[in-house]
Amino acid sequence: MKISQILRSNPVTISMEVFPPKSDVKLDSVRATVREIAQLHPSFVSCTYGAGGGTSQYTVEIARDIMEEGVASMAHLTCVSSTRDSVRSQIAKIRSAGIENILALRGDIPKDMEFPSRRYYEHAIELVEQIRAEYPDACVGGACYPEKHPEAFNKDEDIRHIKEKVDAGCDFLTTQMFFNNSIYYNYLYRLREAGVTVPILAGIMPVTSRRQMERSIQLSGCVIPPELAALVDRFGDSPEAMQKAGIIYASHQIIDLIANGCGHIHVYTMNKPEVAEGILYNLRGIV
Ligand code: FAD
């Protein structure tokens, strides 16, 4: 099923993100984990594609597993380190697997890459246009950044590029993680003011370890509010306590978003079924 349709028919949706293994050594265990998450029946599950500009050979396979569990799935696709032909064949692979939803991303620029390069892509908008041309029926999503993309000069410039990307054919946007809902509300207001009218899924990352929080800041540059920093300070050395506190913090963020009319939530599960389950448990009776 198309995500655009799911978002249209449900004022509140809780979707989840999983990631594929880097090598086939862990393929079976990741597939089992993803199936466990899909069996919780979130609104849909998305599967990432590589990281740091890399690609992944398992994204489509895992997205198919999700569909086999009766859950709508979305394959992420990046383009920055791929040629037009390799992207074309990946789009064809996604299409022939029956996957109707693609998150069109540029990907991070690999450290050793000459950028911009004539052979490759510069921005996600080029990928959105290519998907629209080669798989016109696909439901296409894009990424957006409440605290601005790290490469953007300022928020206005970043939002201008988001508007162009949406106009090129995005049906919805999913945000980078954020830990302070006020930042999201302010961003949403600015997007709407700029004429971006598609649904914006709020990306929520449950922080379940000190290391994960440090890595998140490093990758996304997002601000850690004092309340969350205090939790990590107090419970960061106790995995069980930190996981519980992280699930509660994320659940609180989600409840506040829903209460304020922002009902489309995308949870970064980090392939942890117990975290996904804990969040859904906390939301029972609310969604
Ligand atoms: P773009 O939309 O191209 O934006 C990148 C930068 O370029 C921004 O600063 C923007 O303002 C600027 N820009 C855009 N268009 C123009 C233009 N025409 N002229 C000048 N500047 C422009 N990475 C992965 O490798 N795999 C994944 O599966 C993955 N999933 C993600 C899921 C979500 C929800 C998010 C938020 C990010 C994800 N990422 C993933 C990370 C993403 O690939 C990086 O953040 C990447 O650096 C930017 O990708 P983008 O699609 O937002 O790029």
C-alpha cells in the first residue's frame, strides 16, 4: 500500500525504521529482527540504504520481508555515490519487488569523493525526478531537517531547497531526529509558510545508550535538551535503566506531538524490537 494513502486515511500513524546488515554474516539475524518489528504492525516500516554515502544490497530483500508480514514497506535509496545506470537498476529492482514506496535521498558525501562530480548526483531532487520518470506510480518521500541540514548555510536556504524537492514530486517528508518538540513545531510552521503542504513525518529516536546519543549528535548535529542530557548522565551506565528511560522520553515526545495535532510519527528503532514494542505499549489507548 502507498504511504500517501495510509497518511490520508489515518490522522495518527506510527511507522518504524530498520536498517540492513553491512554483510551477509548478519543477514539472517537482521531479517529475523525486522520480522519481529513488522509483527508489531506499525503503520509501515522503512528500510535504510547504506550509510555515509554507501549502498546496500539487502534493502529490497528486507523491504520484501516486511511486506510478507502484511505491513506496507518503504525502501530508502541514495544516489550520491551511484551512477545513473546503477540507480536505474535499483529503481527497477524495487519496482519489480512490488515495493510502492521509496525514500529518495542524496546520501552523505563519502570522505574521499570529489564533490560535485559530473558523473554522479549532487542533490536528492535529481533522484526524485528520476524516480518520477522511471516509476511514475511510486509514492516518493524525501528527508528534511528541523535543525537544518549540516551543509546548509541557514534554515531559509535549506527550506527553499526542501520546497523545490517537494515540487519535483515528493508525496511526504520525514524529518531527521529531534529531541525537543518546540524545534519541530517551529520548523513545521516555517515549512507551511514556505508553501510546503505535504505530510511531514516526525522522526523520533529513542535514546537507549550514551554511545548512541553521542553518535547521534555527531552525525546529525541535533541539540540535546538538558532533560535528556540529565537522563543519560544518570542512567547512561546502566543499560536496562537507560533503555527504559529512553523509551519513556521518546513516548512522551510522541504523546506531545499527537496532542498538538502532529500525528504522523516515524520511530528510528535501531533494529531493537523491544524498544519498538515498549513505545507501542506506552501508546496503548492513546493511538
Ligand atoms: P538533499 O535534499 O540533496 O540536501 C542536502 C543538502 O543540499 C542540504 O543542505 C540542502 O539544503 C542542499 N541542497 C538541496 N538541493 C540543493 C540545490 N538545488 N542547490 C544547492 N543546495 C541544495 N543516508 C543514507 O545513506 N541512507 C539512508 O537510508 C538514509 N536515510 C535517511 C532517512 C531520513 C529520514 C533522513 C532525515 C536522512 C537519511 N539519510 C540516509 C541521511 C541523508 O542521506 C543525509 O542527511 C544527506 O547528507 C542528505 O540527504 P538529502 O536527501 O536530505 O539531500
